[in-house]
Amino acid sequence: MDVTVYFIALAIVLAVGFAAWAVSVAVRNAAFVDSLWSLFFLIAAVVFALSVETLGARGMLVLALVTVWALRLSVYITARNWGEPEDHRYRRIRANNEPFWIRSLYLVFGLQGVLAWFIAMPLLPAITQSGGLGALEIAAAILWLIGFSFEAGGDYQLARFKANPDNRGRVMDRGLWRYTRHPNYFGDFCVWWAFYLFAVSAGAWWTIASPVLMSFLLLKVSGVAMLERTITERRPEYADYIARTNAFFPGPPKDIDRVREVRP
């Protein structure tokens, strides 16, 4: 396995990130990077695939799965944010980091590009190392399908819920959201552990830092922790939702009355 291509992917990802940063400065909206996040992984995967003369069955499957995951997520986020003002996360970063137009180059676009490149590590051996489809690949594909179903299904259900004016200010607790407060993040978690299993099949067990980092980001940094930091202040009924619904891993809803009885 030629690791040189891994750093070539970094250079291309950062070049694309630089171009996107220039656009964000022109339109004064750093949330543009959200649409680009999943495409960073696709760029890396394509660079890896082009570095070998012939892709094996595993390589073709992984490339296809990355493509479906990345394009679906990018299109969804782009459609969701289209015509909207800059997301409050970036407005807060902007307020605390003036001059933001230059600092956003490394605080937003550069950082996300490097994170995506690092997390894409398992894709290199999974795509470039020759190999067929055995039991581990099948298990990985099933895990990917579960994750993709939770992520795409959760996003679709939430989008439909928000599209109904009657639901304004209400908490989404239906469908997949009945079993986990963050089905989309749980789905992303499964997707990247699935890619790691593909890498393990290629002998690259050492790429485990990738799904571990992604899991940490989803649980403690930009995912669950960030969203729930202030949501109970804006939506008081979310406290009951927290009491009866698992935060991340899906499970049956709890009996809210029983939960209240056992609270000190």
C-alpha cells in the first residue's frame, strides 16, 4: 500500500477547502462548509481509487458506498440550508474570532478538511488493497446499510416534521426519533465503523483511530453534546423527551411516569 497517495489526498482536500473558503468569504456564510464535509471523504476515496490500476470487488463496493453516503448527505444539507442565514454555530464562532474572514480559513475549512482526511484513513486500504467479498465484507455492508437507513431515514423524517407548520416549537419524537434522540448521528457512527471493518478485512486493523475519532466527535463535540447543550432552555418539553428516549443507541422508550417516580 502506497501511503504517498494518502498525503496527495490531503493536498487535494485542502485545495478544495481553500476554494470553498474563498466562496464563503464572498457570500459571508461559513455554513457552506457543512455541504462540503461529506464530499471531503468522497474526494479522498476517489483519489485512492485512481491510485491503483484495477479495483478489486471490495474496493469497488467501498467506493460505491462512500459515494452514496457522501452525495446523499451533501445534497440533504445543501437543500436544508439553501436560502437560510448563517447557522448559529458559525455566527458564534464569527463573533469570537475577528477578523473571521481570515480565521475561518483554518478554524472552519482547514480544520474540517484535516479531520475528514484523517477519518478517511480506513478507506485507503479498503479501496486499494485487492480483495473479494467474504464474511467480513458482508457484515460490514450490513452494518453500513443499518447506519445509512438510520441516518437518511432520520433526516427524512425530521425534514417532513419541520415542514409541517403545526409542529413549530414541538419536539420530534416519532419514527426513528422515538427510539434514539439522534438517529442520524447513530447512523453515521455505524457507517464509519462499517468502513473500518472493510479496512480490517484488508489487514489494516491499525486504522481504528478513525472510527474512534468520529465516534468522539459525534458524541462529545459537534454532535449530541453541542445540540443538547441549550435545547432544553428553548424547548422545555425536551426534558421529558430526554427522560424517556435513549440519547444515542436505539432502544425502547422508557415509561416517563416510572422515570419520574425513581428520580430523587
